[in-house]
Amino acid sequence: MTHAWSKQPIPYAVEVPDRAPKERYYSQEFFDLEAEQLWSRTWQMACRLEEIPEPGDFTIYEILDQSVIVIRGEDGEIRAMHNTCRHRGVKLATAPGNCAKEFVCPFYGWCYDQSGRNTKIPMRKSFAQHNIDADDVSLAPVQCDTWGGCVWINLDPEAPPLRESIEPAASILDAWKVEDLRVEWWYACRLPVNWKLAQQAFQEMYHVVVTHPQLVIAGMRYGAQHGEFDPKRFVDAEIQYLHTMSEGMAGMVHATDVAVAESIRDIDLPADPAAAMAAWYLALNTAVVEHHRSLGHEVPDLVDLEAKGLAEPMGYVFPHYFVLPMYSSASSYRFRPVGPEETIMEIWSMTRYPSDAERPRPVPPEIWPHDDPRWPPIPAQDFSNLPRQQLGLHSKAFEFMRLSQTGEGHLSNFERVLDGFLAGLPHDRLASALREVNVNPLERHVVDIEF
């Protein structure tokens, strides 16, 4: 079909790159335009492949009022289809499961096989032929593909292929072998904030010193410029940081990697600060790789990644998916809007296992409130601030976000790419802009966004 591209003006558009109007984060009009022009046309992480390991296994991905079945067929192929019966719109599936044979409408009994093909219409002869043509009664397909251990869907059948839509993040994260990561735990949070506000708290480091003071550790890389460098103190500080990250995130830096670091704590380092730091990171990266490969884990060569400048602390795929790899393991985030001021954030903690190791099938988690005491300390600190920020946006004295040209540059770049989608620009016009935001967002500068 031919898409009728919108020419409507964008409400609350970003006119000055480092100023984002506050209404973008609570306006119903803006939220509705996102539903129409962003979520209906962009690639979204729908599920992890581990959620559908066996033939017939399916799960459900929901974004706003759209519901999609993602299923692994008997032929091993993964397909996606709209989760609605073609008779009178009944939702077919309400929870993940296994479709050994077919999906059955619970209301009227219309049936569909694993590929979405209609296999049964009760009282078929009571329908006019134009209502039961074979080409028109199968479940409507949804474009889908796999990458990075996940299934991705796009509700726009005219969208370009997944891979070209998520570069350069895809190539960077491929080097990290993210497809070999497996889930240790999966949590979900209901945040009383706009989805953009929620994810932007994790796209800059400007907040770290105040929000996460435990991560500011004396001796870490600092002090060298002032003649205060002590190799032993530096190593102690680095290991303390690894412990703090591991315990504060209940993952990301995996406990096994912290143990590896502890095992080489007494390493002899040169007195020169730059040489000592380089020697420590080389020793730690080498030790982590050797440890995991000895256990049969597929793990990237961390030394090679460092040499190639690919030791990225975060990979981001527009508009809602993050991977944060550190040493052998990673955390992963996904954000989905519920309303103008409500968001579901999910966190996966992932690590390496031998390829033949049996792992339980991940199931969607209970959704905890943002102030639930079970949250690990680091996200809990972010969650404590976000509702206050959302409320503050409504102040009559507040007009717009004032974004740092360097530390918060990604937020500006993201918002202007979003405006390109909201303006209804065709996919080929958005391609170069997407490459500007599908990168590590931390410490990014404001850049020219050209459509």
C-alpha cells in the first residue's frame, strides 16, 4: 500500500536544539501523534528468543492499543501477526503459551494455524463469499526479524529492513556477541512518568554524581593529573567500583567478573599512571576472557574490543531499547508508554552460559511499583527522582528542558529524530538521522540532524 505521509505541523516541536518544550512529556496531543507516527512505523524489540524456544511457543508484544503474537513455528521460523480474530475482532491470546495446533477464537470458534492461516469458520455457508475469501481471513502478518538474541517487529509493512534501521548499534553490539547472552532475571516497573523522561534518565551521566554518589570513588583514574597516583589505591578503587556496580544493579558487572578482578588484585603495576591503567585493564580483560572461555562460554575478546575502540558502556537502538555490556555480561532496558505520564520499564540481567546449558524459559515478570523495596539500589535511586521531575514539568514557571551541549547532547538528538517521525517523513529521509542516535548516548554532543 502507499503511505499517505502526514504534512501536519508538530505540536511542541524542538525549535532550538538544546531546548525541549515541557509539553512533549505530558501533552495528550503529542502522545497521540507518537502513537500514530512513531510506534506504528518503527522497529521495536518484541521479545527475547529465549521466550519462544520450542516449536509452537508464542508470546505477546503489546504497544499501546496494538497486540502482536510472536510465535516459533514447527518449521523453526519465527513469525508475527496481529492478535485479533478476523471475524469480529476478538483478541485471540492473552498470555504466552504453546500453540501445538491452532489458535481458537474463544467467542465464535474461528481457528488459525501457527502461520496465521484460517483453518475453520463455523457455519461457513451463512457468510457471503466476500467475507470469507481465503486471502482475507488469515491473521494479518506483522513484519518481524531477529537480532541480538531478540525478535523485533514493525507494524509498518513498508518499513526498511531491521538491520539497516539499527546501525551502527547492531555492528558494535555484534562485536560484543550479545546474541549469546542469556537471561538471569527479568524485572518490570510501572513508572508514573512519560516514556521519554523515563529512558532519558539512563542516557546521560550528568546526574551520576548527585543521584549515585556511591559510584564516585576516590582513586579511580582520577588524581593522576595532580601527581597523586598510587597504583595500589587505583586497583582498590577499581575493584570497589566493580563491587558497587554489581551489587547496585544485581548484575551488569557480573559477580563472577568481580571475583576475577579480586583474583588479580595484587598485580604489579608501573608507577606511571597511564602505563599502570593500561596494564590493569589489559590484565583484567584478559583474565575475564580466559575464565569464561575455560567454562565453555562464548565471550568476545575484550582486549580486541578495547583496541578497536568498541569498549562501549552502552548500546542504544531508537526508540526504546538499550544494551549495557560490561566485561562478560550485560543489562538490557526496554521502555513502553502506557499513557502520557505512565511507562512500563523492563530490565533484563544477562550473562554467559555454555551453549548446551539448559536454561528455564523466561516468563513476563510481575510489574512492581517504582518505589518497591525489591529494586536494586541504583535503579531505585533513579526511580525516586523521576516522579518528582514529572510533577515539576507542570509548574507554570517551567517552560523547557535546558540541555547540556555535551553531557546531554543525545537527548537533543533523540528529540529531533522523534520530530522527524512525527512529521511523517518517509523512511529514507530518516535513515541518516537514525544513525546519529543508534549509538552510545553517554556524553554525546548536540549534532546536526538532517532529514
